[in-house]
Amino acid sequence: MFLNYLGDENLLFQKDPVVVKQLRLKYNRMVSNQDALRKVTIVAQDMFESRGDDWLNKNGVDIHKMTGPLIYDIMGRVLFGGEWSKTEIGKEIRKNHVYLIENSNVWAFYPFKPWYNSDYRKYVSTIKVLRGLAGSLVDKRRRDVENDKTGEEAKRNDAVTMLVTEKREDGTLFFSRALAISTLIGFLNGAYDTTHATTDWLLFHLAKYPDVQRRVQQEIDSNVKGDRVTL
């Protein structure tokens, strides 16, 4: 009910245990392998450092406002090969996605669809807009892969490429267009929404309890050689 904008094909709504297992295996290849996790660490470190250089010169920092776009760009760099804030379609995707996240709970428990309500109609239309934008990314990536005679495009290690190149055992494409769109939006949701909330609370409590912050820093220093993680 809360996540209806993900689409019926999303992993969360699948009933067939075989399909669920197949999808989870595909997802894990993208987000849980050591290369991906290491890249998350490095990209997050670089981007937090660049955005946090002037924190000491401010009277206060709005962590929720600052980390939202930042985490979206970290997720973009790691999973999709580019920062969402640097392209027009990326900005549109983030705007519509965040709107749906912030408004989905408003309509989740309605016993009927209140079409008479203009806000509800906007919510439903935004779902269509987001899925259309995600679909355009999938379609463009598929064309790029199909039109590349060198085969290099198909080797790119990002989520959109996986969605248009993964094959079944019989050689057919694993992801239909609808499943690819729902999966892409699912990646956006998992990489942004829960991460954003977790990061905000983590930073809040580290700031509130400086003794714990010092212990965390000491543990990091004892396990990381030099002043940063490197490839």
C-alpha cells in the first residue's frame, strides 16, 4: 500500500518463490558484491568530504536537506554510472520520486480511490510520470547496447545495463520492459529512501554523543590505513 508506485512487477509484490529467488540473485550481483560495496564507501567518502568542508564555518547544518541530494548522487554514481543532479532527466526523476515517497502514506489506507481529490489525482499522475521517465532510461540504454558494434556498452557494470542485458537460460531477456522499470524504481527506493533516513539519524546521534563519535573515529583509524579508503 505504501509502495504502490513501485509497480506490481516489483520484487516486493512477487508471489512465486522461484521468481523471488531469481530476482534476489540478480539484485545481489549488483548491490551486494564486494566491488559495489567498496565503491559505495569510496564514492560516499569523496562526496561527503567535498560537501562537508565548510560545516565548521556554519552555525548549524540541515542534515536532512543536505543529505537527500547527496545520497541520491552517491546512489547514481555507484548503481547508474552518473550523478542524478547533473542531467535534466536525473533531476526530474529525483523530484517525482521524492514526491511519491513523501506522499504515498497519505493515500495508503483509503478504502477507495478518491478521484474527486486533486491531490490524489496528482499523486497518481506522478506515478505515471516517474514510470515514464524510468522507461525512457531503459529504452535509451537498450538502444545504446543494441547499436554498439564493439560490444563494450554491454560490458558496463551499472544497473541499467544489467536490466537490458540479463538473459535467461534459453537466451531470452530476463527483464521485460515493465519489470525493468519496476526494478529500476525499486533500486532508487532501496538506495535512497531508507539510506537517507538511516544516515540522518546516524549523523544526528554522532553529533549528540561526541564520546561515541570519538570511539567510532578511533575504530576507523585503527582499521583504515592512511586517511582514506582507496581502490
